[in-house]
Amino acid sequence: MKSDPEQAADRHARAVIIAVISFILSAAILLALVTTIHGIDTRLASNDAPPGTTGLARPHPPIAVSLLRISLPVLPVTIDR
């Protein structure tokens, strides 16, 4: 069975189109990855205090529990018609 030159040209054109589309898709994915990584802050968190500080928080007095349990007076609701 002999290969038809027209079919071979169609297969070649199809292969070229697929290669071009895959190259464009790969470039778009790579560009998105680079753009995303470029916008990310890559600093690492640490427990070190910033320069010029002791790194210790000021102690705060304890919260009075009685202040948290404030009860409001209950007023009767009357509807005048």
C-alpha cells in the first residue's frame, strides 16, 4: 500500500499545528509560573526580634472577670394599640 502524498502533507501540517499549539501553551504556563513566583514574598518568618527591640511584649493586667458578667436590667415590653 502506497502512501498518498496529500495525506502525508495533511499529517505533517497537523503535526506542525500541534507542535505550535503545545509550544504556545507551554510558554503561557511558564510565564504564569514565573509571574506568580515573582509576586510572592519569599521571606521566611523567624523568632528573632527586630533590631533595636527586646522582643518582649509588655505585660498587661488580668481582665476582671466581674466586668465581663455585666447584667443589664430587663425592662417589660408593652404594646400600646
